[in-house]
Amino acid sequence: MKDIRKHKFIILFSSIILGIFISVQFKQNIPDLPSITLKSIQETRNEIDAIIDERNSLEELLVEKERKIEELEKMADEDGDIIEVLKEDLEKNKLISGLKDVQGSGIIITLYDNMAEDAFGEEYDLDVVHDVDILRIINDLRGAGAEAISINDERILSTTEIKCGGPIIRANGKSLGGAPFYIKAIGDQKLLNAAVNAPNTYSYALKHIDRINVDTTIEDDIKIPAYRGRLNFRYAKPLKEGD
């Protein structure tokens, strides 16, 4: 009888110890969860709203950057067109200012002294070609619409000075040597030819009165070189905006 009680007591004691041990282990495995309150719920909601706002801002920024890229691409295409226009304007300005080689139809005028012994006006030195003769012919050619002019292959600009230096002629500060002088002009052939051969023109009087040799030929392919010197403006300056 005593043995049975003893065994029951041992079993009961072991069960109590085992229960305590199991309860301790179970408590240790339960995570420590924070308590949920209205404040914590509101804070979590605010965090979610902030994340949504940030996402919306990033989406708007992305749209803005894509629009900016499209604008830059469009500007790049337009700039390419602008560059081409500027290049065309530059070439046109070079052409007008005489800084490009050109070719086209026009006339060639050959001037050389009257070497005959009975030359009219030999006492007054009127039987030789002077700077004023060349200058007057060039002005007549310009008046007839010449688009490009050269003397002995020296390009004539609006600023070109033509001076007599004894037996030679100088233009653009360069010596063109003595006669004969070859004046090339590109433009309307009929108008240019009339400007030097029609009655009452300077070259007509030079040829028929002073007896200077003036020969004119009409050419379909005349080449005139570009001006190779420097353009220096000592007094003229570009006008600034607002002046």
C-alpha cells in the first residue's frame, strides 16, 4: 500500500515539474509583441501616407525629366537646323564680301598702253593706263551689277584702294605690275559689256579719244580668286544694341 502511494507521489511531483518546465519554455518562445494602440495605428497610417506622397512626387519628377529630355532632343534637332542656316549665311557672307573663290559668266577687259608713235595726247601722258582709268571702269562695272571683279587676279573689294606707283598699279597694297591689265567681271554679260562699250561710257572715250587699247571678250566661265589679305577696320566699329 505504501509503495503505491509512493509511486503516485513521485508521478505527481514529476508532472508538476514537467508542467513548470514546459510553461517556461513556451513563454520563452513567444515573441515580445508591442501593444497596439490608436496612437500606433495613426503613426503607421501617417508613415504609409508619407510613402505614398513620396512615390507620387517621384512619379511627377520622372514625368518632368522625360518632358525635359524630349525638349532637349527637340532643341538638338533645331540647333542642327540652325547650324546649317548659320553655315549657309556664313558662306553667303563670304561670297558677298569677296572671301571665296567664284566662277561664272561675264567679261574680261584688257587694258594696255598706246605704243604708237603718233599716239594722241602723248605730251600729256594720256596714252598710258592710269589708276583713275581702272578705277572708273571698275565703278562702271559695279554700276552694271558685277558680282565679282578682279585686276590681274587680285580680288577687288569695296575697301580696295587703287593707286598709281610710277609705271605700276597697286591694289590692296600689292603691286599689279604694269600694262597690260586684265579686269575680270562676273555678272550679266550684256549689261557688263554695255558698261564698257556703249557710247558715252568712260572706257568708250578712253578707247576712241585717248586711244588707249581696250579689248573686251565675253566669257562663259570666268574664275576669280578670293581676297587673300586681312580685313582691318581701324575706324569703323560695329554698333552695339541700344546705341
